[in-house]
Amino acid sequence: MLQELGLKNYQSHKDTVLKFDKGVNIIIGESDVGKTAIIRALRWLVWNRPGGDSFRSTWGGDTVVKATFEDTVVARKKGGTNEYLVNDISYSDFGANVPEDIVKILNIDEVNLQQQLDQPFLLSETPGQIATYFNKIAGIDLIDRGMKNVQKEIRDVTKVLEIRRKDLKEKKQQLFQYEDIETIENSLQVLEGLETKMIEKETEKSELENLVDNLKNIQYLIKEEQQILKAEKPVNDLLDKITERKTVETKLEKLKRLLLLLEKNKQSTDEISRYILIEPKVTCLLQLIAQKRVLKANLSNFNALVGKYTALTVKVREKGLQLKEKEDLFTANLTTCPICGTKIK
């Protein structure tokens, strides 16, 4: 219920305060004292009309219309600021409209306010207009608006549904082009499986090729080792000759000692006769000297062969170790024969 209405600097009202009692309140006065301005001020508060500044007093100052209800004070202010106030809470930037919170608080419709020159309420209205007023009073207009909105939404939904049906029909027609998609999908899955198997086979092939290459390398190493092993017999023969050489050297030492004895006895009187007596031995000695020269040459060759043999022995030992490591590695990695495909236990 409106309890108090205040007008400040509004047309002829410099600072007017109207207090209302419960029931009917009547405002009386002479012409042009501001009775109609009170209704205009209330309309300005409720609907933010009229616009502009024509209603503001000529003596200046902020124009304020303030309505006091039971526990709420709503004010419309224009001047230094253009705003609505609800219990000193400001609302601005609303343009020509009224803030929604203000509309809900005031809850006043056009049917609630009548101007001075309006026809008597309802007496000059048509039955339809009268029914409209009563519908507003009873709240039936909300039902009518709701029904109109529902019917509009039904029409909109019907249109959307029809569009969706047409779209669905078109989509169904388009789906006929993809009747074989399930078969194609199955074929694709089979192809994907075959591709996976092919990749696995390619991997196995690559592994087998690596094993074959390793096998060839091992066979090549084995062949080299076999060539080294073929030199074993000549080396053994060479060792035998070394033994023989040592025997010859022993004999040579004895002969040297004999030669020394011969040289000491050169001045003896029987040197010639003795020389004649030892001529066969000297001949034999000369032969031994010749043999010695041959043995020296053989010894030089033998020393060279011993060096080669020693190097070969070291190389054979290293190759044997490498060969064993590769055979172990090959045996550990080779679970299936690359030639016949039989699993190796």
C-alpha cells in the first residue's frame, strides 16, 4: 500500500509531501494548483514517462519523486544524476525503460492510473476492453499470455519438427548410399588384420636376414680359422727341424774343439802326417761346415717361421675365443633353423 508520496521540484511542486490513509483518499484543490501534476509525477515514477525535462521546475535543483510503501522507499531522481533509488540502492543506465526490480516492487499497471480527461472508468469501454481489464485484475491475462506463448512455442516446435522430419527423410535417403558400409567395414578390419600380420612377417624376415648375415660372417671366420689350422703341420715339421738343428749345433761344438786342438798341433813335426791321417776327418769337417752354413740359413728361416707361428698361435687363440662367443650368441638367438624352419632344441 502506498503510504506517502513526495514531489520535489516537479512542475509547480517545490517540496510537497502527500500522506495517504487506508481506504479511499481524495485530493481536492483549485485549478492549476498541481493536482494533475501529482498523477503525472506518479506516472513518471512508475513508467519513466514522459521523457525530457519539460516537467522539471524552472527554479532548478534535482527533481525527485519518492513513493513510500510499508517497508520500501522507491524514488526517481533527475538532475545531477539520473537514477532510480530503492532504499538508497541506486539503479542507473536504464535508458527509457524501468529497471525490472522497480517494476516488480511497484506492481502498478495502466489500469491502476487514470488521467484527468480520461472517460469514466469502464463505462465507455467495449465489453471486450472491459473483459481485458477484469482479466488483468484477476490475473487471467497472464494465463492468456501464457496460452499465446505456449501456442507460439507449439507452432515453433511444429515447424522445427517438420524441418527435422524432412531432414531425417533426406538423411535416410542419403543412408541408402552407404548400405554396404558394414561389409566394407568388415573388409577393412580384415585388411587391417592382414596388414598387422604382414608387418609381423616383415619383422620376422628382417630378423632372419640379420641371422643369415651373422651366419655368413661366422662361416667366413670359420674358413679363415681353418686356413690357419692348415699351417699346423708345417709348424710341427719346423719344430722337428729345430730339434735336428740343436743336435747339429752340438756336433759343431765338438768339431770346433777338435779344430782348436788341430791348430795347436800345427807346428808339430808330424803335422803333415797327422794332417794326412785326419784328411778324411777334415773332409768331413768341411762338409759339416757346409752343412753348418745351410743350417744357419735354415735357422734364419726357422726363426722367421717361429715368429709367424707365435703370431698365428696368438691369432688362432683370439679367433677361437671370438668364434666361440659368436657360436654361443648364434646358438642363443637361433631358435628356428633359417633353412628348413625346424625349431632347434
